Amino acid sequence: MENYSFEEIKSSIIDLYEELLSKVSNDFDIELSKNEEDTLIIDFSFENCLAQLTVSKPSFAPYKNVSFEAMTFESEEAEETGYPELVYFLYDSDYILKEEIIEELNSAIKFCLDYLPNQLKRKFTKRKGQININDKKNYRVIHPDDLEISSINSLDGEFICTSTYAQYIIVENGSITIKILPSIFRTVQNKIILD
């Protein structure tokens, strides 16, 4: 399913860049690093992470045309390993609309603006709770390797948050491990409910 062409998404992201350029403040820097016929690269410097937005026609990549990746050297994991920690990633696919990818990019930029190293890990790791899937509009496959949660009929039993991966919370119940976006969690009587 072709929802947009390379030229259309590149043009939309240049518009997004120009809009963001007018909003640049002390909170972040933005630079158009490359703008050629087949590649667009925009670099971001946020207070606690760096990000790169790439629009290209990759021959082999986990995305159709758009890649957004943010990294930090400020986290405990980065300090322990000596390598940057992935903070956020977003890749488009044939199944996402142009408007949706622009909306997701705006969310990614907001996430990076608000990002504090280790915050997700400290907030969720070792928390136990129930997961109830009620509203499919809360789920989207952000990366081809991600589990499409909406295809799971039920996730019964108690889950524990074991870690984080970029913007995801990793939860396990002994038989299944899944990545879930924290924005769809709410805590009820020390239980994590997904709805």
C-alpha cells in the first residue's frame, strides 16, 4: 500500500523543518545537514540527547523512507557500556499515512525535548500490574520488528516491567514479553492498566 511518494514525504518534512526552525530556542538546535535529490538529513541537539531525521530511498533498512533516531550519552546504560543509549526511534512503513508520520515525528521531537536520562527506567522497572486491551486506536506498530498488540486477543495475568527500550516499556508475564508505549498506561491501585 503506497500512501505517499518519496518526493511527497521529503517535501512535508522540509515544511516541518521550516516550521521547527521558526520555533528553535534554547531548548534545542536544528540543522539541515544534507538536502540532495535522494537524501534529506536533519540533525537535532536537545538538552539530554541528539537525534537525526533521515529521509531517503534505502535499499535495505527497517523503514520505507523516514528514520528518526535519538541517542544519549547521559544515561546510566551509556555510562556503563561506553556506547550511546537509544532514546527514541521511529521508522515509517507502507502502512502509515503521511499525516501520521508527521504527527509521530512531532511526538518524537516533543519526547526528546522532555527526555530526562533514566526517567522511564526508574518510573516503571519492577512495577507489577494487569494489562487490559480495550481500545485498538492506542496501538501502532512503530517498527516492523514490534509486536502488533492489536492482534492479541487477551493478555491475562500479572505483568512486571523488566526494563525499557528507547521509548518503550518492556513487560513480561513469564510466557510473553512485549514492548508497550508508556503513554497508554495508567496506574490503578498500584496496578498498571492498559486501556
